[in-house]
Amino acid sequence: MIINFILIVVVLAATIFFVMRYIAKKQNEQPEIEINVDDKTYTLDTMIKYVKKRIDEITKINLYDIGLSEEELARRKEKKYELKKALKGCTYGDVNDKKYIKELIYDILSKEYGVDETNISRAIPFDAPSLLTAQDKFDIILYEYKKEFAYEALTEIIKKYNLAVLKYVSGETKPSYVITEDEISEIFEKEAFVLNFADKLNVVVQRIYQQYKGYSSIDEIRDMNIDGVSGGVSGLPESFLSQVAQTESDYLNQVAEHKVPRACDSIWIFFQGKSIRLAFLSFGSESELKRVCQNIYKYNNPGQLSDTNGYKINEMKDGSRVVVVRPSMSETWAFFVRKFDVKRSTLEQWFKGEPGSDEAIKLLKYLVKGARIISITGEQGCGKTTMLMGMIENIYETMNLRITETAFELHLRRIYPTRNILSMRETDTISGQECLDVQKKTDGSVNIIRRGCNRSRSILDDSISAGCI
């Protein structure tokens, strides 16, 4: 009896020991991924594939199968939820979600993939400046400036090196606003940056992120405090190239050698009223331009961009207006992001000390305070919205504001959270006229109507009126 009892106790103890050991092993167990080290292991393409696969495994792992304690299960479920939320939010232009994903990629590369000081140059040749591409150099320049100037980095670069001026480019007979590859190389040589391993890895992480979840070559540019960025608006469309494929082989060779830009080589920024072409940047392929166009407008689920519905007007999470068009409505995929710096929109900032500006500012203030009907018209990009924001500052706080827009751009409640303000916009089923009809039935004192310009019918872009219209 005693011997049997002892045997039973021993068996039970052994069973409990092995079960506990199995549970502990499962808790600490991570999915194993073999990394075969070869010449291509530390290239950008290979690391992008690894990062995609690794993050996909993290988000799809079944936490109930690894024997976690209740507390650990709850903690990991929360982290998994945060990751899924960030993966979705970063595609909407949320800089905080973008930072979260980039930190995860940084940890994966440094702690799991084995990226170190010796092999990181296989991704981007930091140790051989002569091998760096124009995009590599620009990424390094922007990264270094961003450490000091944050989202004013691009503005500082353009101002310091006087890049926003008319210049002649080889092969062109007229001057244009363009930033060339030679200018970027010259800036890179003058700055002579010294990067440590963390700096190099951050540059690599950004390159991986923008190909994985970001907006390709414009990802960091879009975050900068500039007036806007667009792509696919110049260069040769793919449809044109297919038409000349059999008849103009010499022309196609020039395109292949990048002597003639394609639509996917088209990246422009809107800076202080000037459209500037970034000739040193490219999306690389038509498919990459298409990927950016298909993702950049998706905030708040505005509907599907399709061949029958060939355009979308929406906003991004930071309040930027985004317009996307696609074939067959347009000759190529293209997007337009317009940014509005609501914090700095004052009449004084808009006029920028021009001769007679003091009198003009006083006149506009008197018109607003006198509750006059005011119309603001002008060509695209001339500053109508910026000026309108500056004028609204002078409307008496006792007056209720009602706004009708094509897309939410003013975001007045961010600036005046305690004021009585309501904005409405057109949808697929509700027209701007219907929004205006509803406004008439509210207690608004000031109506602001923002409509697109149609020169043939002289429709006003922006108007402010006292009382109901």
C-alpha cells in the first residue's frame, strides 16, 4: 500500500512537472523563422518580405493555443489589438500610428533579423557615398534635418539652399520650378553627415515602412509642413508607351534609360504657392503609383475607387484634403494632397508684409465685423482657404457659424473649440444645395459656403454671408 501510494505521488509529481515545463516553454515560445544568410539577406527587398511575414504572424497568432496565464493573455491581446489598429491607422496619415509601426520594424530588424553595423550597408551603401542614389541621399538629408526641425525640415532645406527658384534644366528651353538630382548630391556633399548605427537603421526602417505601409517615395514628404504634394501628373502614361511600342523603339529606349520621365516618375510639391517638381524622386513603377493612389484616400471608408467611379475627394486623418483619379477617367493614376496649416492662418501671415497690406487687412476686418457678404475667388492654390481662415478669426464670438464644404478642410472647431460651429459636406447621396437648405433651418448667424470654381458659370469658391442665405 505504502509503495503504491509513493509511486502514485511520484507519477503525479512528474506529470505536474512536465506539464508546467511545457506551459512555461509555450509562454516564451516565438514562431521560428529560418534566416538563410547570403548576399541578398540584408537587401531592402529581402528585409521587406521578412518584415511583412513577421508582422503577419504576430497579428494572426492564436494566443489561446500557447497556454498563457490570464494576466499575460489579457496583456498580449491588448498589444495585438494596438498593433492591428496602428497597421490600419498608419495608412490614413496618422503620424503616431506610423511611429508605432516603425518602432516595431526597428526591433524586428535589430533583435531578430540580426542587422548590425557591418551588414546594414548591404541595404543602403552608407559606407560608399558614390554608390548612394539620389533618393538615398535625400532620405539621409531629410532624416538629419528632421531631428532638429521636425516637420519643418523640408522647408528649412528648401530655404537654406534656395531651391524654390526658376531654373533651366538640361533639355528644356524654358525655366521651371524643379529640384534636380545634382542639387541633392551637392547638398549631401556640403552637409557631410556622420551617421551612427542607430541613424543608419532608422533610415533603413523608413525605407522599409514606406514600401510596406507608407506612401512610397512621398511618405515623409507628405508629413512635412508644406502646402501639398501630388503624383502622376507629368511624364508619359503607360497607355502611351504601349501605343508606341512597335513603332518607336528608339523612343522607348530613351524612356528605359530614364531620359524621358514616365508618369510614375512624377512627384510634385506645392510650396508657398509654387508647384515644384522633384526630379530626383520616383515611385519606380506604375504599380507602385497605383498602390499609393488606392491607399491614400481610404480614411473613414469613402467608398471604392473604380472604373465607373473614377475619382474620390476625401480627407486624411490630419485634415489634409486628398483627391484621387484613375483611368479611364484620367489618362493615368494620380493623386493630389492639399494641406492646410490652421494654426498659422492669419491675415497678417497671408499678406506677408506686402506694400499696402496694413490698409488691406484693416478693410477686410471691417468688412467681416460689419457682417457684409464677402466672396473670395481666385485660381487654384492662390490661398483662398488660407485667407478665409484668417478672416474667420475676426468674426464676433457671439455669432454662430454654419459651413458647407465639398470636403472638410477648414476644421474650425480645432481652433475655436468653445464656439458654436457646425460644418457639413456633400456626400454621394446629399448635394451641397441640400446641406445649404438644412443650414437655413438652424440658428446660424454666419454661413460659409465653399464650392469648386467653374469659370464658365462663375460659381464662387468661398463666400461668407451674414444671416441665412
